[in-house]
Amino acid sequence: MDRVAGDDRHETRCLKFREIDWAAPPKAKVQREKAPVGEVVLRLDNLKKYYEVAANKMFGGGETKVVKANETLSFEAREGETLAIVGESGCGKSTFAKVLMGLETATGGNIMLFDENIQNTPIESRNVDTVSAVQMVFQNPFDTLNPSMTVGRQIVRALEVFNIGDSDDDRKQRMLELLDLVKLPRAFADRMPRQLSGGQKQRVGIARAFAGGAKVVVADEPVSALDVSVQAAVTDLLMDIQRENGTTLLFISHDLSIVRYLSDRVMVMYLGHVVELGTTDQVFSPPYHPYTEALLSAVPIADTRVQKKHIVLEGEIPSAMNPPPGCPFQTRCRWKSKVGGNKCDTEMPPVRLLSAGHQIKCHLPDDELKNMEPVIKIAAE
């Protein structure tokens, strides 16, 4: 151990620490342009997903109640675009993903994938082209791989299902190219999942999702189970693949720091409703929906130059089985008193366009929205 000059409690085992220029600025990160945004690939119009729940599910009987997991979801996603979907647990993000993937069928509304209406077609009834066009990267990489198959075999199996390649040799070559795509050594083709780290497993999951040339990829909390350094690597990988393939990425997340870094647009969900939708800059700058404002105040920021409001929502998230009347957010909204009368208690807010491409679902009058202050701002030096 060598002692570092100027600090009697600082020692290092590095042999070359005296050769380091500690005053040198860090190297600038390579800037990459986002993928160009193209035509509309996916369109949702008033999508609804309800579940019927019996009072006594095991033995039957009792009053049947309805859980409104998704309520009138409407939005578009374009080629090469990253649309982030954010909100607390239970707001309906993953339910929407299941309906899109065909794991569930919709109660109402439409999902148009290019010119195909898919909201009522379960995955087992979808043709190969549709299944390969819409793929998913799951939250937990540890449970998404078959523990009895090698990495290479799992990717080849996806290629077989999607009818990719004319022979086993073609599929093997394509499998190796997919490993190159996700920046894994080709030797990993012979490894078993238990021999991989969490980040490596997630890369295999990404390779498998893109095996059929996916046009829309749903990434459901794809980095939440990974270490922070690995999160950055996997996020950059997704963006690199998107740039190369022009893929539409639906990024479901709780982490607004990652969302701000990678998304083109942000959709905020609360209790099955879309309460705000706009470009990333629009959603991260006032005026916000009151729920978006609270979400932004929960973003952890280490930079001491940044000043942030601390907003705590009172109460629990209402049950989707028994939602409140009127505005779904009215039981926790700190701006409710700014709305005259009892609109929030009795009337569902209309979808309002604040500016081009920026919409919210709120009763707040225009003058109150204009007076909103930023939740996050950098202090003047």
C-alpha cells in the first residue's frame, strides 16, 4: 500500500497512481443521434381492459366486481420512437403490455398494428409475422431463460418459431450475429443460463426478442433487477439496436431518470387512465398534471446544485375495483382546492391539449396551470 500525498488516511494499491493527471477533465462521451422517427406503427383507440372478480373465487357465489385495469387508453407510437410509460405499481402499465402481446384480450377499443386489428386476437391465434413483429423484454432476466438449454439453442429456437433461415447452418449463423448485436462473445452460445450474470442474461433476452426482426418491442422494467452500472450498459444497448433497426420501443419504467435520458415521448398513467402525454421536454417542464408533478419530486438527484420540491402524496392508491368518482386522482391531489365547485368529485376530467402534442386529463383552470413552478431546477451559481 502506498500513501497518497496530502491525506494521512488515503492509501492505494495502484502502482501508477502518481502518473494520473487528476486535474484533467473527463473525456466527453460520444454523442449519438436518435433514430429518425417515421410513420405510425402502433395506434390505440379507447382501449379498455376489465377483469371480473367474484367475491369468493374458490367456491363461487357472491357479488361479482369489475377491476378496471385500463380505461380509454389512446395514443400512437411511430417507427424509431421511444415512448416511455410511467406510473406507480397498479396503474395498468403491465396490463396494457399483456393485451398488446396477446396474453390478454381487450374488453373494448382498438389496437392497430400497421393495418391489422389485434386487440381481440390471443397470441396462440396470431400469425407468425404478427408475433415476431411485437416482442417483449421482461423485467426479470433470471426467470425468462430455459435453464436446461444453452444460450445458442434458445436463440435458435426463436429463429425456428419465426421461420428465419433456410437451414440449421443459416439459423446458427444468424444466432451468432444476434450475439454480436447484443455485444456478447460468440463463445457464449455454448453456455448455460446459470453461467451468466444478470446483465448477460438480459442481453440474451434482448437477442431473442430481436430474432424475428421485431418492429415493436415492449421493455417492461428491463433494468430494474440489475446493478446501476449494468443498467446503463443495457439501456445503451437497447438504444443502439433501436438506431440500427428503427424499432419502436415502449419502455415501461418507474425510473424517471432513465426515462428522461432515452425517451422521445412520455405517457403518465394513473389508475388505468392516461393523465398526461407529451414529449419528454413537455412532461418534465411545467405545467404538469398534479400526479406528474409528484412523480418528478421523487426523482433521486445527487447533484447539490439542483433544487427540488418535496411533494408527498397523502393516502394510498385507490382500488381499481372501487375507483373514486370523478377524477381518478382527486383523493390524493394537492391542487384540488384550486378547482371551483365539486368538479373533481363528480366529473371525469376531459383530455385537454396544452400545446402541440402535449395533453393532460385535469380540471385545473388555465391560470393555475400557467402559475405552476418547476419541481426540479438548477440553482444559480
